[in-house]
Amino acid sequence: MKQTKSFLAKLYQSWKKLGPGLVTGASDDDPSGIATYSQAGAAFGLATLWTALIAFPLMASIQQMCARIGLITSQGLTGTLKKHYPRPVLYLMLLFSFPAIVMNIGADIAGMGAVGNLLFPSIDANFFSVFFTIVLLGLIIYLPYQKMASVLKYLCIVMLVYFVVPFLYQQDFSEIIKSTFVPTLRFDKDFIAIIVGILGTTISPYLFFWQASVEVEEFKNKRKHLVVNKKIIQEINQDVDFGMTVSGFVMFFIILTTGTVLFKGGIHQIDTVEQAALALKPLAGNLAYLLFAIGVIGTGFIAIPVLSGSISYIITETFGWDQGLDKKFHEAKEFYVIIGISLILGLSLNYIGITPIQSLIYTAILYGLTAPVLIAIILHISNNKKIMGDNVNGRLTNILGFTAFFVMTAAAVALIYLQLSGN
């Protein structure tokens, strides 16, 4: 009995230590990611399962760099660029980031609304989209940062549903092992597009901004007593690694679920978010369908505050306005107004004729095309001794970071070539 209590106490202490890294990792598997992974599994079976193994170390290395930049400079990425780099670099970053993040918000809201309608068919999906938008805006404005962070952290528990779903269906473990460790590559437009989408939704630009800015929020009240040393940086790296590990496992299990249930069930095209959930119902049972649907809504509640917060940090740091989730509305009006505008713009995308699944996958591909530019900027900052001092990248971090840059660039160039050539 004492051993059980001791174990639970240690588990609780470990849980309390988890910070922005867990929320960042969980938000990485937002409805956009779920849709992209579902389409990958439905269209290509387990052929893209290996991407989860490749993506983890790459996205973890980039997020560690962003976290360290925020911690060392006490500024987000935008503030660091504004202070140390020419303005055209800052504007280039804004140009590459703003449209994709707004589209991502809209796609996530639409996906949540569609799944809400799936669970309660008598209520229109648009009603759910508007309802979720209002609830999210209220939570973001009225909850102090620490409470908001706590809510987001506990919402991460919903990600566990994706670990359960594959075991509700009979699996071929030899095929899973082979698909995980032996990469499959096809040089055709659809396959390369889904690879770019997967990379774009796992190594997402909005997470770069969020990670740096939220580290500033996390340590703002502690800075008077905090000395940034190797131990602090190590703890942050562990937090990021844990969050990215959770993200990678969720990605793996969604591709596994849809790659076995939907692909083998003859469903190779997912046109709507709710279709991905609904398709599981006759093939894997009501529980799998219900868990999948709940996961979409839960991850939306995690991701949208991160998305809207990211875009607000970018704009307010650019113009030098007060910002921060730890501030009340009257202390940072511009910051919260931008969050509200981004949510309204995202919601409005539901009415221009683009289906939720199209928005979700387009967003992932757009991230895949723009991420190399931002990764190059992050690598330059994190290797700049004038900014980072003795906390510049180590050899392994640089190897992984440059690998991420080259992999993302190669995939994006291949996709553009195939699109232009018509193959």
C-alpha cells in the first residue's frame, strides 16, 4: 500500500513538472494533423507509418531550439528577429506564417463542428463551430495563464484515446514492424503530397513561435530568482522531448488505425473529418468511432489556443504592443483582440466553399512548404553567439536541425516539381 502511494506521489510530482512541452506536443496533433494522418492511412495503408519514427527527433530538435531561444533571450522568435535581424527577414517570416496559421484555425474549428454534429446529428455543424469559437475565446480571455496552462495540460489526457483505438481491431504485428522500420517511398504526386503534409503538420511553424513565447511566460515570474544554467536547459529539453514523444505516438497510432481499419476496409478517400470517425463505426465498432470523435474535439481545444496565441505573439512582438496570456484583457487589449480576430477569420473560412478536410490537408501542405524557411532562421539564431552566448546548438542538435531543414526542403521541392510536371 505504501509503495503504491509512493509511486502515485512520484507520478503526480512528475506530472506537475511537465510544462509547455507537453501542451506543444499535444497541440501538434490537432484536427489538422488527425485529418492528414487519417488520409495517409486510408489512402496508403501502413506505407507512411515510418514517418512517425523519422519525424520525432527532427521536431524535438527544432522545438528545443525554440524553447532555448525564449529562455535565453526572454523574447519570442519575433522579438528576437526584430532586435537582431534586418526587417525584411521579419516580414518574410510574417508572410510565410500568417495565412497558414489562420487557415489552420479555421480548419480546426470546422473539424470540431463537423464532429460535434456527428455526435449530435440534430444540431447543425455550424452551430457547433460558432459555439466552440465562443467558448474558446472566453477561456483564453478570462483564464489567467497558469490556469489556462493547467487546463491545457489536463486536456492532453484526451490524447490517450488514440492509444486505445488500434487495439479494438485485430492487427498484423509483423506488417506493423516492417512498415515502421523499412521506409516506403513512391515518387508520385499524391504520395509526396501526403508526406509533405505529414511533415508539415508535425514540424509546424506555429509551434516554433508558441514554444519560444510560452517559455518566456512560464519563467517570467521566476526570472528574478532563476539562473539559466545547464540543469534548467536540460529540464526544458526533457519537457520538450516528452511532449514530442506523446505527439509521435499519437501520430503513429492514428496512421495505424486508419491504415488497418479504413484501408483494409476498402475506404481510401476521406472527404470530411466526420467521415474519418464515421468510417470506423461499422469496421471497428462504436467505441472506436466514439473515441476518435472525442479525440478530434479534445485536440481542437488544445490546439486552437496555441494557434491563436502564436499569431498574436507574432503580431504584438512585431509592433511592440503589450502581450502575454498572463495579462488581463485591459492590460493587453491588442493581444486579446488579435486572438479574437484570428478566431473570427478562421470561423469565416467555413463559409467560402472549402471543405474541412481540404482546409486541414491544405494547411498541412502549406506548413510543409513554408517550414524550411523558418527552420533556417531558427538554426541561424540558435547558432548566433551574439544572441545565445554559450548556449548555442551542440553538434547533435545541429545535425538533427539541418537534417530537418534538408528533409523538409527536399519534400517541398519534390512536390512542387511533380505539381508543375503534372506527374
